[in-house]
Amino acid sequence: MHIALQDVRYALRQMRSNRGFTTVAVLTLALGIGANTVIFSVVNGVLLSPLPFFKPDQLVTLHENKPNFEGGSISYPNFRDWQKDNHTFSSIAIGRGYAFSLTGIGEAEQVKGEFVSSEFFSQLGVNPVIGRTFSAGEDEVGAGAVALISAGLWQRKFSAARDILGKSITLDSKGYTIVGVIPANFHLTVPGFRECDVYVPIGQWSNPLLLKRGAGLGIHGIGRLKAGVTLGQARADMEAVSRNLAKAFPDTDQGITASIVPLKQQMVGSVRPILTVLLAAVGFVLLIACANVGNLLLARSSGRTRELAVRTALGATRARVVRQLLTESILLALAGGTVGFVLAIWGIRAALGILPAALPRAEHIGLDLHVLLFTAAVSVLGGFFFGLIPALKISRPNLNEALKEGRGSPGLRHRAQAAFVVVEMALAVMLLVGAGLSIRSLIRVWSVDPGFNPHNVLTFGVSLPPSMMHAKAEAIRAALREFDSRVASLPGVQAVSQTWGAVPFDGDDEQLFLLEGQPKPANENDMNWAIDYIVEPGYLQAMGISLLRGRFLNAGDNESSPMVVVIDDVFAKKYFPQQDPLGKRIQINRFPQLAEIVGIIGHVKQWGLDNDDAQSLRSALYIPCGQMPDDFVAMTASGSAVVVRADNAAAGLSSAVRAISRQMSSEQVIFGEQTMDSLISQSLARRQFSMILLLVFAGLALLLASVGVYGVISYVVAQRSAEIGLRIALGARPLDVFHLILGGGGKLAAIGISAGIAGALALTRLMSSVLYGISATDPATFLIVALVFMLVALTACYVPARRASKVDPATALRYE
């Protein structure tokens, strides 16, 4: 221990006596360690930390796999049978997102809600701030109307009053008794579940299809496995349950199976590839920083050779000298880690500012004990590895030469420094290639035609006053038409349309159908599926979708006219290959009459610019809202989407639209305003986030590698000053010397680039899953990176090469 403390004290004296070297080394390491700390904090918060629920490893999500696609919604009767018949779950709960109109407490507003079964919160182990969660039986149809509210709504609307329990809250004109407040730290974002302001038992949902077996209503499940039950056992158990249901209800359940996925995998699985790539990239930055500091140590060693030779001559063993040098390296790294941790505090704030809103578990990102331990471990390991090679190289001096001249073997140090620089350049090239592929991939995605013109389009939701919730269908239609008319009269508005069902990039709705003459299968789920948009005549112009053939919907397509439908070109190619679809008819499920196809429009990329082509369900049909049955119209009063096309900036219409809504009724609610441009941008937020970080890391790597090249070439010039002076004295021109030094730097760069390209060819294949429209071995990207890096490397060599060309022969030879 005494010797170790002695080494530490000596290392601290060395750091103080070489302040310039120490500052550069610490800052270099701080950049690498700080960047690693920031990304690890994201990975730790999103991927590594356990879910904040009771025994989270037992939690899984449940969906229905249907014959035509996987991960669909669960019908409510099937959910009840799953609960009753399974043998591997201690509990199963369901939820379905919903938007409520909240009235009677200040200004009317739309709040996010969730219909849930009574086991939902108790299954997750979520305890309310005050009150209780739902009790058994409260989710039954006909049970008392009770509700839970979020801590945010409690604070915002009730000033966090403790006497809130037992009071009433009015949702969609219906009173609910508040029985509890859900804590602010409750976050669950998986299909069917989202952050909400109110939670209501699912038995309160007045949808007439709730009790219909086979109805797809957007219901999804969460289950808790019994202790000791594996995923395989649960899946086998639910397969048996599904087979029994198929026998009992062949018309609706034939081909239906349960999809079971671990809850954490469902929440974060989609971001794992991106975060893994970023963690690897930032690891490269740290390696480059370590190589740079290793180079600095080698350069500094020329001034310490005599010191180490004296220690060796006085009896110090090589192991003792190496330990002393490693102590100095580790102290440097710990200092760099400390500064890096401070930089990470700022870096995490900056990262949170650019994190995509859809990134799951972002609320758990931050500095904690795990991140601190990671930083300390990285610092110690980094100090050991970047200090080991220099320590081994300089711990065996030639005593005679060192004691006579105070200088060691420059050739040996030069080779080691060159090796460090080659490694730096290779790692930087690999990072640059990754960043280049990411940029080119994003450019490809941005160039994809979404199938509509998103510019100058505003989308929002409108919910009629609660008094209209139980009005007759014609009264609801009239109110919506009046709202459309008033919005259409605003200056600069070109087109307006209400829309239900699917919204591009922001939710889908499916419809079953049969072609005319196609026999109806015994199982409803074996029918054809399509995405359905229920729209008004102005939708085509409002969205800027191309009409390819026929006509679009018009005002004459109403409840008293023959039913019509418009399809997209994907639908036409899939179901009418080498035929003319116009005039053909289809039977849409639950509609009494056949619908005639009157038009074909361009395909809208419902699933996103970069994901639509990979989906099995892409065909779309457009149904006129004027021909929807009265029971559907009754549901539209609680909320519909609206799209508005304007002459210029659509976002400026929001205040005018809200003013129109208030004029019609103080209880009519406008919500969720955003432009279609922002909707597209949000859909690409994860790609943009990863591209920005990769670009930052690649730029940092390029800078550090350039500094490394500059340092090595400068060292070479200093060591070869006598040789250079002799060359000039014997007739070499300054330009020849310039080319000699620049060529040496170019050779180093060529070796580093070649190694980097080889490494990138192997590693970028791991990025394939996050690229779009471009190969992981894209030749153009590799070539551009090689040329850019060579240019930067030669630029870094320019100053030392120019200095070499101006060496005074007399001065150089006299010094020797």
C-alpha cells in the first residue's frame, strides 16, 4: 500500500509539472469518456434498467394473431375466455385508448383516456397516490361509473386537493365518481396502452360491438405469468385455449391464436438496433481518444528516457517502472473521466432535447449509480490500455545511450506512434462510413413520395358538445357539415374534410371485404383485409392525393344513393390484376349492399416512409362518410379527425379554427393540432436522432485522428531534422522535402484508410436493419469517405511538411 501511495504521489507531481500535456490529455479523454457516458445513460435508461413494475420479468403483452396479419386487437369475449381457460397466467388485463370530452371544470377539453379491465393496475403493482384502483366486477357492463385520474390532471384541474375522492368528473356528458389518483411516474407505452389523464372500466364503453365476438376494436392485453412459467409454456397453453375457442366458435375464432411477447421487448425492441449502433460508435470515439493519449505519452517519453534510465540503473525493476507509468496513465484517465462525467451532465440535457418523442422509457434516462460505475470502469480500463503500450516501450531503455545523451530510440517510438495513428484512422474511417450510410439512408427516406402532398396541410381533431353525444344521426351530420362550411370559408383555405378510420403515419383501421361473387369463407377472418379511410369529398384535394382513374367521392354519395367506394392502386393491382376495377363491386363487411368501385387513387404510405413497403397489409379503400350507417355516425360525435389545406402556412389556422369551434359551442373541443409536415418529421425522428449522433461522433473521431496524424508527422520532422538538413545541404530542394514528408503522411493515411474500409465492410452489415434504400456496403459512401479522409489527413500533414521544407541546414547540423 505504501508503494502504491508513493506511485500516486509521484504521478500527481508529474501531472502538475507538465500542465500543458496533462490538460491536453485530460480534455481528450474527457471528450471520449463523456460521450460514452451520455450514450450509456440512454442505453441504461431505455434498455438495461428494469421496468418499474412489480416483478417485471413476469409481464407480457397479448394480442391476437389473425390469418392475414399478426399482432391484432383482441375481441372482448375472447379476452374473457382467455382469462377463464388459461393455466399459466396469474392475471390478464386489457386496455383500449379513447379520447374523452372533459366538461364542467373550466374550459372544455379533450383528454386522453383508457378503457381498462379491473385487474390492470393491480397486475402491474401500481399503487395510487390517494384512493384505490378498480375493484373486481367494476369492469362489468352495467357496473357503477367510476374513474381514476392521473396526477397531472389532479394537479391541473383540482389543484391536487386531497378531498377529490368521491367527487364527480364529467366525461362525454356522463358523470364518473373519482376513486383514485394514478402516480405521475406511471408510464406504459405499448400497443393499446398510452399515457392518459383518465382511466375508466371497459364495461363503461358504450360501443355496441364490444360484446361481439370477432370484433376488432383496438383492444390489447397485458398478462402476468405465474411464478416459474416460461414463455414457451405460456404459448403452448394459449395455443390449446385458442384451439378450443376455434372449435366452439368456428365462424369467428378459426385461425385465431394468441401472440405473447415480453413486455420489455414490446416496449424497447424497436430501438435496440439503433442504440446498439450508437453505443458501438461512441466506443470507437473512446478508443480513438485513448490512442491519441497513448501517442502523447510516447512523444513525451523522449524527455523521460534519462529519468527512467537512472531509476533502472539504481535498481528499479522493469515491472516497478511499468507500474509507475500505468499509475500515471490511470490517474490521467480518472481525471479525464471526472471531467467527462461533468460534460455528460450537460450532454444528457442536450441529448434529451433532441430525443425523439416516441423513444420509449425516455423518462428513465439520467445519471445514476450504474452510469457512475460505468464511467469509473471505462476510465480505469482506458487508462490501463492506452498506458500499457507506451509503458512497455519506454520501460526498457538503452542505459549507455540514455545516460550519455538523454535520448532513447526515436525509431522505436516512431513505429509505435505510427501504429497508434493507423488504429485511430481506421476507427475514424469506420465511424465516418457509418455516419455516411446513415445520412444517405435518411436522404433516401426523405425522397420517398408519401402518396400525398404534406405541405400546408393542418390536421386536428374535433369533438362535438356532450349534448350531441346522444343526438340523432342527422343532427350530428348537420353539425359536422356546419363546422366544415365555416372552416372552408376561412381566408386561404382550399379544401376541408372530416376523416375517420386510418390516418397516415398516425394510426390505422382495417376493414373486411369480399369481391363480388367470391364465396364467403366459413371463418370471417379468412376474408380479405384492407386499410379503410372514411372521408368526405374534399379529402382528395385536402391531402393532395393523385386521382389515377375514374372519380373521387362527391356530395351525391350519401345515405340515399347506391353505395360506392374508391380504391388505391395497390388494392387494384392485388385484387384486379390485368383487369379494370372500375365498375366492379365489393362486399364490405357489415354493409348490407355491394359497393361499386368508382375511382382509383395513388397509394398513401400508411405505415411510414421507410416501413410501408414491408407491411403485409397495404391495400386501401376510401368509403364516403355520407353513406355510413347511423350507429357509426353516432360515434363520430365524440371525435373525428379533420384535414385542412391552405394557401400557405397551415399552422396559422389553428387559432381561427378554435375561434369557430367556440362560436358554435363553448363545449365543443378542438385538439391535437399539427401539420402533416410535422407528422412526417416525427415519423423519422429516430432516424434523425441516430444520424445526428453518428455525425457528431464521426466528426469528433475525424478531429482526434487528424490531431494524431499532425502529432506523429510533427514528431517525425523533429526527429529527422538533421537528416533533412543534410538532404538540403546536399542539394535537395525544399519542394522535395515537402513531398517526402507529405508522402510519409499519405502512406500512413492510406494504411489507416485501407484498414478502416476493411473493418467497415465487416461491421456495417450490422447496420442493415436500420438502413433504408441503401446497401450496407454502398460503394459511393465508402469512396467518398476514403477521399474525404485522405484530404483531411494530408491537410493535417501540411504544416509539419512545410516546416520541414524550411529547415536551415546549418542550424540542424550544428544542433546534431
